[in-house]
Amino acid sequence: MATRSTIGVELPNGKVKGVYCHWDGYPSGVGDTLLSIDFKDANEVEEFINEGDRSTVCVSYKDRGEDDCPPRIWEGVDEYFESDLENWGYVYTQNGEWLVKDMYEGIKPVPLAHYLETYMN
């Protein structure tokens, strides 16, 4: 069974652009992989997001020949985290930090690196 997630980036105008990711959405899967990719800034994360929905962090639907899976736009980080983000939601902020939220626990978004250090070790 898939653990689904949504991966987003906060744009300079405060909106969030994001995509669906089907597999391994938990922090030790998608979260750890996002941290291991050497994104230099939000522009590089946006390029990644512009590839559209994903099977995994490393494989977009476009890679599989599916072209009709573009990113979606939310009005801001709060709206993003309050929407239906599958099991887990991730967003790269303009401050250069990944945030994560477990959609079933109802807790506030927390820095991803902190979450992994606190709950995964």
C-alpha cells in the first residue's frame, strides 16, 4: 500500500506550488530523500515541482510518459497545510527550510530535519 504525500515550494509571492507523490511519503522515505537532494534554493525546488506529479521523489509521472499531471497552486503555506495533502505534506520555504506535517495527527508543521532527528532516531 502506498504512503502518499504532497511536495510543495513556497513562491516569492507567498503562494505554494506543489505536486502529488504516490510512494514512500513518510519522513524516512520522501522526507529523507528531499533532504539528501542538494537543492540550492527555492528556484531549484520549483524546477523539480514543475516536472509534475510523481511516483517517487526520483521518478515523475512525466518520466513514465504521462503529461497531464501539472503542479497545483495554493494561496499560501497555511492553506497548503490545511488542505487535503494525502498522508504527509512537505513544503520548502523561502527561508530555505523543509517543513513537514503528518496530516492525520493534526499537529503544526515542523522543520523536517528536526522531525527526522527527534522521531526517526
